[in-house]
Amino acid sequence: MNITIYTKSGCPNCVTAKNLLKTLNLEYKEIDIEVEGRFANFVANYPDARQMPQCFIGDQRVGGLVGLQKALKDLGL
């Protein structure tokens, strides 16, 4: 399973999402949205994203922490 999480520093939901994936022994790629240019690029592609983290499973954006939790539950994890 290909999981990507866009995060920012000081974000408690980002920490919770990463801990959830670690607890489930799921590997993920973390992308710091605060690195130069990434935020503007992300917002251009996903203007409705209003919170961090933003999580993707494969090419499907599942949303923030709640979306990730729901997607993992739907997958039986």
C-alpha cells in the first residue's frame, strides 16, 4: 500500500496520523509542506484542503486525520 502524508511542524494531528500508521506497521512517505515551494504547489492542486495532515492512499486523497482513520477502517485495518 502506497501511503503519503503531507505534514507541517507543530501539527498534533500530523503526529497522531503518523503514530497510527506506525502502530499498524504501515510504511508511509512523509512530505513536509513547509519546505520551499511545496505549500503553494499543494494548494494549487488541492485548493479545498484546509487542514494538515493531508493523506493519500495510492493516488486517492483521503483527507486529514479523520479521513485517514476512515479509509484504514474501510480497508479492514
